Amino acid sequence: MAELDQQQLHREMTAWRRDLHAHPEFGFEEKRTAAFVTEKLRAFGLEVAEGIGGTGVVGTLARGSGNRAIALRADMDALRIAEQGTQAWRSQTPGTMHACGHDGHTAMLLGAAKLLAEEGGFDGTVRFIFQPAEEWGRGALAMIEDGLIERFPFEEIFGLHNMPGLPIGHFETRSGPIMSAEDNFEIVLKGLGGHAARPHDARETLVAACALVVNLQTIVSRRLSPVDIGVVSVTELITDGTRNALPGLARILGDCRSFRPEVSAAIEKEMRRIAEGHGAGL
């Protein structure tokens, strides 16, 4: 593209991203986002299929006579987080924002679609896959179960994730996995609540839950091999107690990250062992 055209495309992509950022939608609720994507893809001259896996969109661009196909993928959903920013394009949806950058991913893939539609330069087919519900971990599976691969076949698929801190104009890759798999967990401790002034009459769960949270951190530091990579993060501790009442139930929620199924299984095994030990003391 000419330099002026590159600048124009950059301005368009910036406007798209800001529009998407101002109107975030949670997983499987991306109706406005999907309509936005569909309108742009059709304006670029692509064939578009909507409603794949719920709110997913697939655009198809064919050039030449080649029978090979690749896919480019981006996610569209936002998070249940209240935005604190003050910029003009801040979220207009209370309690929801694009905190993980999927607005940028969507804008980048739209930019790629427009560029390839205008310039061509390939012989075959490119699929542009806009996936819902990535944060749930359900969107890709929903599209596959809806016949994504059979209806829109491709040989390879490529995606990227924004990474603040990298110099502008650069990206990073490597052989093998570059981003970890996620496992969510929930641990429930059940005991007997009571009055805060009479702890000896109860089997309250908060002290056990706090100890459990601390001991979960020993899984990575003491149970995994130092050459393996893993993360155990507790993100929520919820009880049914109140200011002057000891809780009889505590829920511990969080997620784990790993790069190999064997590490994921080892983390789960140790998590169960630790949780059962603390539960036995209630």
C-alpha cells in the first residue's frame, strides 16, 4: 500500500478499536460486535457467515485458483470489569470493559481483512474467524461444535495476542507453546458456623480456608519440578459469615496455568490432597 493509504488504514483501525472499546459485550452476548464485524467484512467484499457457535463470525476471501486455505483468528468478548478510565472512548456499558484487549484483536483482524481484500497477493483462501466467549473458554469449542472446520475448512490457523511492553512494530513467537493453558478451580469447605464470641462451639471455615490458600502456593514451589512452569492463583475467597458470625461455608476460587497436560494433572492432584487435608480438620 502507498504510505498515505497505510496512514488511512491506521486511522480506520484506531476508530474501529475505539468504537468496540466503548461498546464491550460479554461472552456469547457479542451481538453488536458481531454486527459491526459483519458490516465491515461485507464492505470489504468478503463472504460472511454469522451466528457460528452463537455469535461467532467467519469471513472468507478467495483469490486465484489455489485450493489451499489458512485461517486468521481473533476474539471479540470483554470482561466483567468496571472501567476506571476517563478517555472519550471508555466503556459505555456499566460493569463491562475490554480489559484484555480483544477490541484491539478484532480491529487488527478487520485491518488484515481489508488489506488482503484490496491487495491480494496470495493464491487460495483465507478464513477470518471472529470468536466469541474466549474468556469463558467456551467460544472456540462452540464454533467447532457448530461445524466450523467442516463448513470452513483450513489447513492452518494463526492468531496473536497484544503484549504491552513490546516495541511498536515488533512481535514475538517461538517453537512450541507461547501462552499457557488455563484451568479454573473451586474448593468448597463446609463446617459449622457460629457466634464470633463462641468459636469453640463452631467448626468455622475461614481459618482453614486462609491456611489452605497459603498452602496452595507450595504446589508450584515444592511439588513441581523446577524446570516445569506453573502458576496457582487464588482470586476469590467467599464465605457465608458476617461481622459477628463465624462462617460455616467457604468457597475458594481461582485459576492455574501450565504448558503441559502432565503439569496440569499434577497441580490438580496436589490441590485435592491439600484441600482434603484441611477439610478433614473441620
